[in-house]
Amino acid sequence: MAVDGAAGGEPALPSVTVERRVEWPDTDAAGHYHHSTVVRWVEAAEAVLLRRLGLGHLFGSIPRVHFEADYRERLWFGQAVRTELRITKVGTSSLHYAFTVRGESEDGTADGDGVAATGRMTIVHSAARAKGSEPWPDEVRRLLSTAGAQAPELFA
């Protein structure tokens, strides 16, 4: 389900915000989240976004070809975390995401600016055992380019 679209009625690139909690296995010996946890949160947001767009069938044919993250703040065990994932560009056979991970304080408000990590991820469309990429089908490209912001997945 899409929420507010782009201004002027123009199609908007899809995005979604997903809320999770820092779980015990997400932490390292210092008690804050391990850097690899951001990858999992981003991929969880991607799964929510693609399923909301009716594109769950793409799993298994969208390998990652680039991932980068800048870590800004620590997140602690039990802390609520919101990951915003945005499609920034749809190529012939590639898709570019940007993400922001924010932590919330115990009272549900962001700590400072709340930004714990930002980054980008690129995927390509490729058959499971193919050696190269293949163009997005027209209907998939249309959804990835115009579906707009999706309803967030937040704690009740």
C-alpha cells in the first residue's frame, strides 16, 4: 500500500521504513550493535519493500554487487531502530538503494539526530545461475520506478 506520492502527481520512487529492535545476537563484546547487523536490517527493509510491491518472486535473482555504510552512533541491546530504505535509481538491470538507520531513546524519541548509519546498496537482476545480468521486465521496472512510499512497518 503506497502512502503520500510525489508532489505534483509525478510518480515517486519506492521507499519504506521498518522498525526492529537491537537483539542480543546483534551486539558485540562492547554491548553495542555489530557493524554487520546494519546489512541484515537493510535486507529486512528490502524484503518488506519488495513484498509490498508484489515483487517477492525476485528473491534469488537479485544479488548484491555493492554495499557501503558509514557508522555514526552506537546502538545498544534492546534499543528500537528504524531503517529507511529508498530506491534512488532504476537502471536497465540494476537498482540503487540508499538507507538511513536511526536509533530511538527509551522514551521513543530519536537520540540527537538519531542517525546511527547511512549508506548505499546496489543489486542487479540476474537469473539464479546466470553469469551476467538481464534487464528488468517492464512491469517490474514500472513498479520499481513509480510505486512511491510504502506504509511503514512499525511496532504496535
